[in-house]
Amino acid sequence: MCGNEVTTNRSRLRCVLPFEAEPAELHVLRRAVREQLTHWGFKALADEVQLAVTELATNVIKHVGAGAAATLVMEPGDVSLRLELHDKSEAVPTVMAPECGDESGRGLRLLAALAADWGTILTATGKAVWCELAVGPGGQCHRIRRASAVLDGYRQMTGGPDLASLSRLPVLQESVIDLITDLLHCLVDQGGDPDAILDRAQMHFEADEADAA
């Protein structure tokens, strides 16, 4: 499935996945990513990495062209996982200021939110858009950091308790309940089933805990 290029981390290999940038091929690419991450022991990162890969590949489809040849490179390190999406275009993507109802550019803004760092490098045959996702103990520290960032943004939007107060468990619990409640209202407004989503979230949480045990 992957290439055999040895990285500086001698216990793992660099994974190289050539693919055609077609919408129908994305599920195959996501499955290969999940399988490789599981093999490396990074199963807890799978959802986040699959989302980043989807956004990177979708940008190739939109801006280089459907059917364009592309290559995904995944390189695990001690504290981060590096992703590189190579294509044959030298056009460098930019993050545009969001406007209401504007779908263009959302992928890169999402990538910037997910990743510890990201950027673009020109290559001999085109360019590579890269990002690095933090890898914490048991693969879960990145989830805690991400949740903390969301709670901080939610606190600023709602005028909730300050960051120091969130360190106290009762205050943190109430803030999390408020955030989840608002998310469920948003879901129902779009026709979603809150009970089904809560069940799935519980399953994901228990699976992460089992992986970390």
C-alpha cells in the first residue's frame, strides 16, 4: 500500500499513496489512510487526518482539475504527523477572508484550524501543500487541545466564565453542557437526530479510551 522510504524515525516508514483526484476515489484514499494510521498505532488520529486529507484532495480537484495525478505522503514523527499532498500545478493556494454563504476557501481555513502548522512548497514537478498534526500520548492530547480551543472561542462568544474558571471541574462541566446543547439545537435545525449523534459520540469516546488503555 505504501512506499518504503525510511524516515528519520527509524521505527516507522514513510507512506506514499499516489491517486487520481476524482471525487469517487476519495473514499478509497480515506480508507487507505485509516488502515495505515491503525498500523502505525495512530488510530485515534484517524478522523482528524481523514478530514485533512479530504480537504487537501478536494482542493486539487477544484483548482487543478478532476482526474489530476496527485500523491499523498504521510510521515510520522515523535510529536507530529506530517501530511504532504503533491500535485503538478505551481498555483499556490491562499486563505481568503470568509464571507457569509461563501463555500470557497473553507477547506484551507479548516486545515489551518486542524493543523499545528501548514504551508506550501514548490517542487520540481509542481507543488506540495503540507500540514503537521500534533500527536499526543495515546493520540488524545490533540483532541484535548482542540476542545480547549473550541471552549475558549465559545466562552468569548457567549460571555461565559473566564479561562481560569474553566480549570474548576463544575464550571467546566456546565460550559461543556451548554456547548453540547447549542450543537444539538443546530443539528436538529438541519434535520439531524440528536440521540443518534450522542450515541455515536459515546462510541467514539469509548473507542479512544480503549485505544489509550
